[in-house]
Amino acid sequence: MRLALAAALLALASPAMAQVNWNSNQVGRFTYHNGTDSNGGQWTGTSNQVGRFRYDNFTGPNGQSMNCTSNQIGRQTYTNCN
């Protein structure tokens, strides 16, 4: 589930960012991600869950970054990325 969410979040950032060779490793409450986008750029990131909030932070090639916060209220999840 976390891997799918991370991949989906990166896909939202740019149409050219389809993921290739994506890996995730969970250590405690943190999940560490790394992968390659469709242009060969390397991405790394972390995800963690704090209560009903989920934080995803990714860094890519050329200083690109994406930070998302998700908040689950009932059955709905609201995500804000910048």
C-alpha cells in the first residue's frame, strides 16, 4: 500500500515521472523509497504515519522535491502536495 501511494504521488508530480525500478524499505514507522523515473532521474524519499496524518517527502534530480501531507477523515483521504 505504501509503495503504491508513493508511486502514485510521484506520478502526480509530473507526467514524465513514471516510475521504473522502485524499491521501498520500512524501518520502524518510516518507509524509505528510492527509484528511477522514466527519464533516468534518481528519486529518494521517506514516508511516515503520525496518527491520521501521512507525510511523504521526495527529492529528485536537479534539486526537484515533492512534499505531501495526507489526512484521513473517515473513508476519505485528502492529500496536499507542493
